[in-house]
Amino acid sequence: MQQNNEGFKSGFISIIGRPNVGKSTFLNRVVGQKIAIMSDKPQTTRNKVQGVLTLKESQMIFIDTPGIHIPKHKLGDFMLKVAKNTLREVDVIMFMVNATEARGKIDDYIMEMLENNETPVFLVINKIDQIHPDELTKIIDSYKRKYDFAEIIPISALQGNNVDNLLETVQKYLPEGPQYYPADQVTDHPERFIISELIREKVLHLTREEIPHSIAVVIDNIKKEEDTEKEMIRVQATIIVERDSQKGIVIGKKGALLKEVGTRARKDIEMLLGTNVYLELWVKVQKDWRNKSAHLKDYGFRDDEY
């Protein structure tokens, strides 16, 4: 932790909302780097992901949380608990909604969950680039009838519309405080976590039906190769699935899908590490792992951390 000049502000901002409203897209735009994976599949984010934005007068730590949903297994319970627990000790809560979707039961549930919370709550209406401006007033009125928000700010996280205004407004609500992280640090997560997420993202992009929700990725080893002509990092990882049939799908005909996962993931990992990467992937069946506490802990979903 570093000391700062008087007047420097710092604080934590939780981003909550139902799945697929654009929380991870917003986080990646704000920090200027890919630290949260993105997919059109619901419930892509499983752990909380912290993104750090350091400006001249402030440091904002944004916490991207799993989408609020009705849990169907222990992993779902874990994800919901993670999302709820981030609300306890933050300075601002950003409730993000999708402008292209009508207010639903999950949105109402989230607002009910926030009812007795003394933390300022922003309604952030994302994806405004996909609607006609005249529709915005109706969306705002719909949510205002249900909850008294400290601020209501429409944005497009993808295109960056009004994001600077949102950041300036958040900054006004933060208390004076220290700089928690070095100015060039954009996340609190170790490289292992981000690498595993980048690999999982590629599987999400390339598979359908039940596969996306049934996989986990474990990093077995990361080491620098000493006997190569150019600098090289070897990454060995295992993709966990729940059934033998899923293993076959992830590997693909003659290993084609797994090879494509590796090719796409390696490019992102090389951008992250700034060096050449040799990526080795395996696929392993661990039956019904999402409902087994021991496996959840093994794969990084630890209750005691939240």
C-alpha cells in the first residue's frame, strides 16, 4: 500500500447484475486490458474478478461478479454467494442492466436484495448503442418505480459511450484513502487464474449446449524453458468435464477442436505474458464435479475466501 497526497480518493465498486449484461466487457474496457473473459453464454464469470484503475486523483477497484441467477448445483450456490458477499464492504454498487432486455424477475430480486443496503447504488444501463434513444426513458422509469438509485447512467461498455462520465461520477462517491495497488497493476489476480480463464473462454466460444457450464480449467504447470533459442514459457493445463461424451466433444474429431482451443488461447496468453508460449492441453473427466465440494475447492472455488 502506498501513501498519497491529501485529497486522493480510493475505493471498491461492485458490479452486479444478471448474466450477460456486459459486466466483463465494462471491466476490460476500464482497465484497458483483458482480465475478465467474455462469452455469449450465461454465467461466464464464476469467481469475482478485481480490476484496478489508477488515475491522477483516485484509484478505483472494480469487482466483477458472477451473474445473479437461480442456482441449480453447488457451483451455482458458490457463484451466488460470491456475488452477494461483494456487496458487504464496497463504497459503490453498480447494478448493471441490459437495455435490450425488459426488466425481469432476477432484476427485481437484485433490487430487493439491495433494499436495506446503505451503500450508494448506481443503475448502469448498458448496451444503449443497440436501442433507439426514445426507449431509454421507458427503461429508466421502469427501474425508478422499483428502487431509489443514487445515480442512473446509460452507457455502452462495448463502444465506450458515456463510460468516462460514469467513472467521474463514481469518483465523487469515493472516500479519501490510500493507493492500494501500484499504478501499473490492473488486477489482483495471479497470472495462473487469468491463463485458466483465457483457456476456458476459448472452450466456451467453440462449444454449445451443456458443455460450457460443465468445464473447469486447472493450470498444472507454468515454467520457463531454458534450452530454447528464444525465450519460451511452457504452460500445461487440464480441461475438466463431467462426462465421457463431453470429453469427446472438447477433443473433437482427430483432436481438431482441442487444437483450435490451444491455438486461440496461446495467442491471448502470449499477449498477457509478453513472450512466446508453448501450451499443452489435456481433457479429464471428473463426474458431477459441480456438485462436489472437494472438487470445487480443487478447481479454485473456495468458500472460505468469501
